[in-house]
Amino acid sequence: MTYVGIYWNNHHHLLQAVRHVNGLTLWANLHLLFWLFLFPFAAAWMGENNFAAVPVALYGLVVLLAAIAYFILTRVLIAHHGKDSTLAAAIGRDAKGKISVGIYVIAVVSALIVPWFACLLYVLVAILWLIPDRRIERSLMT
């Protein structure tokens, strides 16, 4: 549930910088919601199997695909609002998002070898995103 809360907070921050949405935005948002919907099932399967390699890897795949969906949503919103928009300035190069995706890829692969290390990486990414993205707050205040 922690991940769902983190996504909810960051999604809320993201949408504060949005003036309007279009159909593509709605589909990108639905894509994100689909992966978020799978979090509890993947987490439960991981816990029920004592953090075995395959469930930990599947959990990682779900969080990886959610991160990619969030990235897609930000790109769709930036394309809709323009490269000079407040949102584009706030997101910038999105190093934190790209680093998160990279860590997830490493975690999914490592889950098949050392599941506890993958879990550690999942926690690391959660900590990175625990505080909502301040870039958006700063952009909205200017």
C-alpha cells in the first residue's frame, strides 16, 4: 500500500501543474491505473511465497511497468501542454524517473538470483519518491 500512496501523492502533484487533459492523457492515465491495480496482488503473492525469486521478480515487473506508465503519462502531458509549459519546466529531464526505471530493471533481474537484494532496491525507490516531487511545487510558486 505504500507504493500506491506514493503514486497517489506524486500523481496529485503532477496534475496540479496541468491546465487541461485530452483523450490521450486519459488513456495514459488509465494505463498507469491498470499497473497500480496489480500492486496488491503482486505484493500478496510475494508475501505468500516467502519472497521467493519468481514472485519477487513479478512484483518488480509490475512496479517497473507502473513506473514506465507514469513516465509515459508525464510525456503525454508535456506534449499536450508544450515544451515551454510550467509542467515541462517542472519535470525537466526527469532524472529521478529515469533512475527509478533503471533501478527497477536491475531489481527484476537480480530478483531471480538474490530476491532480498531486489526487495532492498524496491524500498530504495520508494524512499526516493516518498516525498512528492518538489520540482512541481517550485514551478507552481513562480
